[in-house]
Amino acid sequence: MYCTKCGAPLNDDAKFCTECGTPMEPKESTETPVEKETTETKEENVEVVNNNPVEEQQVYSPQMPPQTPQAPQTPPQPQAAYTQPTHQDRGSVNVNTTPFLVWSIINLVACCLPLGIVGLVFTLNAGKATTQAEADEALKKAKIFNLIGTITGVVVLLLYILLFFGSMASMGF
């Protein structure tokens, strides 16, 4: 007996295929048995069926799996669309932080790095504030830190220029 799905040889009393696991249905055979003899040659096995030599072949017979009745499928129900919460949904206020943002970045790059970072953080916090009072307080702190950073940067630059020209004058240039 052979598996109807993969063609693997099976025992006659097998209920499942040992190769692919397909369940085997017992065949009620009404055919008369055929005489089979196997003769071995050097090169290959040859079967003799009704005194006619036939090469061994695996017979594949496609078998449809049993179909189970399926319950009627209901169409998918539409779901409510997800909306991204906006700043107004969270109760934030509308504050223009662009001038302080630009000033903080210039201060961070050109003048005083530590104070520029603090000014930038306060500017970004003003944009996330939920009340007008919080936004005003954060912008006030950003303005103070940016002003101190800018003044510190200008003073350091002037001292550097004075020291440079002072050293040049003392060397006789």
C-alpha cells in the first residue's frame, strides 16, 4: 500500500502515512489480486505483473481532503478611525517659540554651550506647556539663560581679542 499524498510505501494496516502524516482510509477493494513477482537484476528492481516486466514506479493519486462545512462568514465590522491627539486636545496653549528657539540654537553654537542648552530646554518646555502661565514662565527663564549666555559669549570673545592683540604688541609686531 502506498500513501495517496506523497507515495511513500506503507504497511497494509497503517492508519497514517509515516512520511507526511496523511490519514489513510481503508480501501474496499473489489479487484482481483494480481500476481506479483520481483526479480532482481544487477542494475534495478523489475516487477513482473501478469508475466509482463514493469519497472517499479510510485503511483500518485491525488486525493482531495475531506471538506468540512464552514459557518457563514460575517463581513468585518468597520472600526472607528483613530485620530491623532492635537495640542488643543491636550489643553496646551498656542505660544510662538520660534524667536527663542533660534536665539537658543545660536547661543548654543556660537556663544556659551551650557547656557545655550538650558535656554533651549526651557524654550522647548514652553511649547509643551498646558497653561499660559507655564508657557510664560518657561519663556521668561529661556530669555534669562539666553541673555546670560550671549553676554558671557561676547565677554569671552572680547577678552580673547584683547589677549591676542596684547600678546602681539608685547612681542613687537
